[in-house]
Amino acid sequence: MIPFRAIRKKIGDLLIERNIITKEQLDQALEEQKRKGGYLSQHLIALGFVSELDIASCLSNQFNFACLPLKNYAISKEVLELIPLKWIRIYTLIPIDKIRSVVSVTMADPLNEGVIQMLQQVTNCDIEVFISTYSEINEAIDKYFGEKLRDFKEVYLDSKDLAKVKSATEFIQTKKYAGAERREYVRIDKELDTSFYFHGRTFQAKTVNISYGGVCFNSGIFIHLDTNLACKIYLKKGQPPIDVVINTLRINSRSKIDAEYPEELLGESYEVSGIFEFITAEDRESLVLFLKENIP
């Protein structure tokens, strides 16, 4: 088994340590990331604070990720279909090979373990990570997906949209999920069809409530805290779901559990709450519109 690399240091901290960027530049890029989503390194590059080679060199030297040139690499259709295009595009990655239960993926920024956990769950495979530059990966994405990319559009949220969905209400109080930044989102009590990937299986669920910042849903299985789950949430019937990755921060038992089988399926036995770790700009816009329509 080839495990993903669970790296705790973030790319911004590494670049500061290497005197490539300043703390002020990092803060500015973090604000852009908060507004537009995607990877921090993408915004550092767009702002002109670092080059693509700065990012690749930093990751390769610090963590021994192998660099993989993509220009002459042929990727099969079967491998390309292992990961949804939406995630390939927004997180600047591309699957390149599959050998038995290992999928090789090249990424421009592989330090966010939540993305790799998501890929493990979606593919039901171990993930082996390589590094390429953003330009190389984007060229490969354009080469292999062509016309499909024209169906995507960049959408950024207006501050007026956010004003409608922000209000001081209840919030989940844990060490990780605390503070004013987690208190500001209105929760809408709504039962929505949901599915999530967990250890290679897809499970069906129903939401209890949803907000701009996260979601609570009923689950028939026990899920450990601080687990990243790739989920589909159907905001409206007849429309495509939004794809999100949530980080679980609270698990409430809703029925008595057999002591001998504490993690067996027992119907809707657990209430799972978490924050959105990943969501695309398009899906965030759909969520904002849904919340605006349902907030009294």
C-alpha cells in the first residue's frame, strides 16, 4: 500500500521559511483564496509573488516529490475518467496512470492532504503523487478535455450575496471550529438528498441543515472526527448536485449502539456535522442562491 503523504506544514509557511515571500504577501494571497477558492499557491503565482518553479522546487526539495514532465505523456481515457473534471480543473491535477490499486496523480500543489483523501475515497485506490507545474498540468487538461472545458465558467461572489447568508446564529463549538469566523453563517433546516464516499463505498444520507460554511446530515455509519468526505448535495430536484468535501467536526449518536458492533449500519444512527473544506466557485454560487431563496 502506498499511503498519501500527510504533511502538516503548509506551502505558505515553507515559502516564508525559504525567504521567497513575506508574511504580508501570504496574507494577501490568503484573502484572494478565501474570495475565489482554489489553491493558495495559485494565488501567490497570480499576484506575482512566486514563480511556478519556486513552488515546484520548494515541494520537490523539501519532500522529495518526483517531478514528472507531461508533454510527451499519453494518458488513457479510462484513467482520465477516474476523477471528476470539476476537481481536476479547480485543484490543478490530473490522473496519469493506474496499476492495480494505485492511481498516480500529478499535482501542482500536493500539500493539502484533504484533496488526496478525497481522491482516495473517489477512486477507492491509494494515491501516488508526482509534481508538475501549473502550466504543464493546465496544458494537459486542455489537451485531454478540450470542448468540455468551455462548459465551465469562473464565478466569484459579490459581497451583497454574502450579506444575505451571514448572521450570528448557532455554531459548532470545537477546538477547530470556533471563533467569530464560524459563527456568522445562517443555517437553513432543510432535508436534502446527499451521498458521500467513505472507504470505497457510496452512502446515501439526508441533510439536517446547511449553511454557507458547512452542513449537518444523518448518517447510517460511524465516521471519525477530522475525516474528509467527498459529498454530493442535491439542492434542487432535477438539477445536478454540488460537489463538496467536508471535514467532520462533530458526531452525535442518535440511537443506542450495540457494544459488540459499534460501527455497524443501524439506519440513521448518527448526526454528522462539518465544514466545507473544498467547494468550487460555481457550486458556491449555487449554494448562495439556494440559501438566499430559503432564508426567511
